[in-house]
Amino acid sequence: MGGHDHNMQAPRRIRQLASDAINRIAAGEVVERPSSAVKELVENALDAGARRIDVTIAAGGKTLIRVADDGHGIVADELPLALCRHATSKLDGDDLVAIRFLGFRGEALAALAAVARLTLVSRAAGAAEAAAIEAGPGRIGSVRPAARARGTVVEIRDLFHATPARLKFLRSDRAEGQAVADMLRRLAMTAPATAFSLTDASDPARPRRLLDLEAETGDLFPALSRRLRALLGPAFASAALRVEAGREGHRLHGFATLPTHSRGAALDQYLFVNGRVVRDRLLSGALRAAYGDLLPRDRHPAACLFLVVEPALVDVNVHPAKAEVRFRDPGLVRNLVVTGLRQALGAGGHHMPAAPASPGSLRAFRRPVAPAAIDAARAAQAPAGLGEEAQPFLALPAQEAGIRGDGAPHPPADLPPPPEEAGDRPLGTARLQLFDTYILAQTPAGIVLVDQHAAHERLVYERLKATRARGGRQPGQILLIPDIVELDPPACAALLAERDMFASLGLVFEPFGGSALCLRESPAILGPVDGRALLADLADALLAEQESPLESRIDAILSRMACHGSVRAGRRLAQAEMDALLREMEAEPASLTCNHGRPTALHLARSDIERLFGRR
Ligand SMILES: Nc1ncnc2c1ncn2[C@@H]1O[C@H](COP(=O)(O)OP(=O)(O)OP(=O)(O)O)[C@@H](O)[C@H]1O
Ligand SMILES: [Mg+2]
């Protein structure tokens, strides 16, 4: 909002609103609990252009809330007016459309004075001294001189002490204190250039600092990202993608996390409209929708998103605590959020989560391997060479992998290095395969571990989807000997009913008497498949999704099909196959998360490795 540029300027005059405007202001309870009082006071401080806001509470805010700021202050002889209902300095005329500040009703201080003992001390910018005023339910005191270098302090004591019925609705000190902290964190996201602190002074002898945020400098995004790192931690920061989009009087910016950083509940979701803290179903629904198939149903992304809307296109005057807004064009807003996030998620493909290294796991790494263990391993080792199961598997179409498609065994794993070093690619050069399941690759910056099956499954899924979206056909691979697959009658009927759709996916079959099918072609993208397992699985998916709309039925089919791709865990891959998989992953950023929202690639920085060995 427009507050910051007013810092150090003389305060605007406070005046009484005309009754016409008063009648248009959303009526109802302004202050319900300590956190709503803190919200009103901090918003006033932000409107006054504060660069530092210090909040102190006791007993969860029930006995004390103090908010001190260094903003432009209030002129001494306007202090009584500031405490009157419907008196504000923030509206030009009586126009409720052109709202440029967080406040506009002129009600918050009056509402607080009506339910608590309130002391207001302020020194207006340019004034020679400060002044104070006290108020409480049904009374406003007189203005007296006071000491304060600059800005305003509002102190609220014994909230609701005169209205025991409302006091009863408050929760424990702890819960109310947490709600205050949560509200202040949200407010702090809206103003990275302002320093914030929260102190619990329940025990005056031992005040506790709950929050301490320094003022961030610099441009919007870097400042916001540092503020979010301070509030939400480095894990959020390293998984956060920058979001920026705009359309017809609406702009969206902020950060949202990669699907791999999802949470079990919609906890870290912070949404703002024109700098206001809001809880908006439309926005949270759009956030959910944007991640759609990137996350399983019970996982939630973390995000901090700011929507800036031309004042005429959003109504902020619909809720007494201003927690809700109404958009002129909700469809456009939803669309903007979904496409803005989708773009960010697409562009952020090479942003990999670091291997989560808890202090415990780092300690485990540091444990040196005992010489005795090495001797034992050496003694047990079979003569060098690959076993029977080492038959490499042709995972990717042969041309792409650059290897022979005649099924001849590939050379064993000690291949010469690939002709073209891919060291500067984000996923680096494949060095070896571990447990026939993971690819270990080296990049200039460190090492990357890839879960081969999960990554390949995602790749196949994305390609199937893309081809479908283009209205194209998946190439099928003709089976030399058609596969006769016996199924139970409902499964057989379900598959036959969708025969054309399957044909467009490269899966061609026909009835073969009774409840058997004759499989003639399988999707080339999957590589060699177990026809029976594939058909049975697809029939299950069809039967399970019978009631769903067509699109989600098709999604379920594509996802089930992708699962049958030939790069399974336990397949040994040749060097060229591993590198081909890495290159394809780079070309398809969505592949860095599997279809179930887990990561498919982990990165360990060289510097971390060096730290593990105590080299740094
Ligand atoms: N911390 C502050 N610094 C400077 N002026 C303040 C401060 N707090 C309140 N004021 C002045 O007192 C007036 C009344 O504040 P109050 O919060 O009651 O109403 P408002 O902010 O105008 O509207 P709203 O009820 O929507 O919050 C404000 O318009 C502003 O001029
Ligand atoms: Mg206000």
C-alpha cells in the first residue's frame, strides 16, 4: 500500500466521514481476539510509513498488547479524533473505491478503546514534542504532553475485561500468543523493508523475543526472498520458485515451492491482495489447482503470493475485519494464478532440492569405514565380472539412447567415458548405477542421484500427456508375436469400450473370443512391456475411474501406462542409456518430481561433500 512514501512527511489531517460513507462500510466485529487487535495496530503503523515496528504482548495479548512504530505520528490536537468512530485521515473525499491505505473506516482505534484500556502516545513528524491520551469503554481522556522521540505507541491493556462474555471465547494464552505471532509473520511478509519484532513480556523480569526481523533493502524480489528465508527457513527458500504474471489490471508476484517441498497440510500458504492479509477460497483453490497432478491429493504446496489489483476491480469492504475481498472478475483471477504458477513450475525445472542433511545423517556420513569391514568385504567378493542378470535393458528408443537396438548385450559397466562430456549440463554425466536403481552423475558443482524408475515414469507420463494435448498419436511398436491375454469379462469389456482411445496411445488390441484380447502393438515409448500386466492394470484403472469425468479418467490411464515403462528399479542400464535419461530429464523439467510428488533427483554439492570429510 501507499504508506512507505509518507514516512517523515507531516501526517494527513484526520476528519469525520460523511454518514453516506459510514453506511457503506461493512459493519460487524472489528476486534475479536488479540491477533485481530495486533493486525489493526500494525496496519496503522504500516500506513504511517513505519520502518520499524515493535510488538510486545503479555498473556497471549490478553493483558497487554503494545505496538510501537517510527512512522509519521499523529498531531497532538487530533489525538481525540483518532479515537472517534468514523474518523480517518486515509480517504480522499468519501470515495470508498480509491482505497490507497490498509485503513479506511476510521474504526479500529475506537473499537479497541470500546473493549479495553487504551493509551496512545505519538509525536507527529516535525512536532516539537509528543503527546498522550488515554481512553477506555465509554470515556476519552484529555491530551497531555509526553516523551517520545518519534512515531506512535499504542498500548492495549486487559482486552475485553469489561465484557466477560467475550473474554470467555478467547483460547489459552499460548494459543492466542501463537495466533498473534502468525498474524505478525503474515504482516511482515507484506513489508520486507520494515523491521519487526515480537516480544513476550508475560514475565516482565524475563521478556522473550519471539520474532526479530531486520529491514531488508534492495529490489522487490530479493528483499522478499530474504524476508521469507528469515520467516520460513532455508528449506523453503531453496525450494521456492519466483512467480510473476499479469493480465488486465491484475498482477501476481511472489514465491511458490517446487512440488518436492510439499507439506501434509495447507500450512505455509500466505496470500495477499493489495498488500492485505486475506483468507480467500478462490486464491487457495487456484493454488491447489495449479499443482494439480504434480502433487498427490493429501500434499500441499507452500507459497507466498501477492495479487495487486486495480482498486476498481476488487472490493475490500466486504468483511468487518477486512479478511475477505471480492473480485470483479473471479475467473480471470483464478486463471492468472494457475497460469502464473504453472509457468514458474515449468521454468524452475532445474531447481533441485538438496539432499536433506539432518545433523544426524551428516554425523552418519562422517563415521569412517573401519579397515576390518573393508577386509571382510574383500574376502567375500566374488571374482570380478557381471552376473547373469547383468543383461542390460534397452530402455529408451534405440536412436535416442544412441545404442544398438539388436538386443545384443552392451559392454559391461567399465565403458570408456562418453565421447561428449556432459559435465556442464544440470544433471551432469552419469558415472555409475547403484543397486541397479539409482544413477549417480557428476556435475561441476557436485553429484546428482537419480531414481531411474521414478524419473522415467514421469518422463513417459509427460510425453503421453503432451502428445494427447496436441491431438497426436503415440507410435506403437508392432509385436512380432501377438500376445493373447486372458482377462475377466468386465475388464475385457472396459478395455474394448475404449479401444480407439488406446489405439491413439499406441496400444492396439482386438477381441479374441471369450474374454481374451489379442495385443498387436504396444506404445513404443514404454519399451518392451509385459502385455498381460499392462492390460490388466489399465482395465483396473478404467473400472476404478468409471464415475470420474473423462479428463481425469484419461489422466489415470496415462499415469497407469507410464508406470509400465521399461526403466524399472532393478534394471541394469548402460552408460548411454543413463546419459540419455539425464538429457531427457533436462528437457522435461516436470520429470524432477515423480507422478506421486516425490523427488526423482537429489543433489549433493561438492562443498557439502568436502564438509563431510572435514576438508572445509
Ligand atoms: N500508528 C499510527 N501512526 C500514525 N497515525 C495513526 C496511527 N494509528 C492511527 N493513526 C491515525 O488515526 C486514525 C484512526 O485510526 P484507525 O485505525 O481507527 O482508523 P483507520 O486506520 O483510518 O481505518 P480502519 O478502521 O480501517 O483501520 C488514522 O486514520 C490515522 O490518521
Ligand atoms: Mg486503522
